Amino acid sequence: MRAYTLLIDGAPRGAIKQGETLEVELTPGDHRVRMKIDWATSAELVVSGAQDVKLSCRSNANPFLILLYITLWRGRYIRLERA
């Protein structure tokens, strides 16, 4: 499978594939986190660098709506949420 790219404050900070984990240290303060694959992304989450945060991601698209997710809803193609 292909890897999702982890974006923190708009900058790539690593990549992750299915079943993998990734640990990233953040500076104190709030940070904007998003996942990306090709042209599709997740919604943005705001996390604090002062605490441990666990997130999970997966594809949000289902086979019946895939054309909508890769065109109109590409900003919601990946589901990123607190674990």
C-alpha cells in the first residue's frame, strides 16, 4: 500500500503506511495537523505540542462514492481523528 504524508503546520514531517506508527516531537503550542496522499487530504486537526497526542488515520472513501471523494470531497478523503 502507499503511504500517507504527515503534514504539521503545512510542512511534511514523515510518512506512514497501513499498520505503522509514527512518533513526532512538537514544540510547545498549538499545531495544525493534516494527512495527505497525492491530491487528497484529511480535514485539519489542531493539537497541542505540550501533551502526548495519539491520532489515527484511514481512508474515508467507500467504493460507491469514490468519484466524489477524489474530486469534490478531496479535502475529506482521509479520516484523521484522535485515537
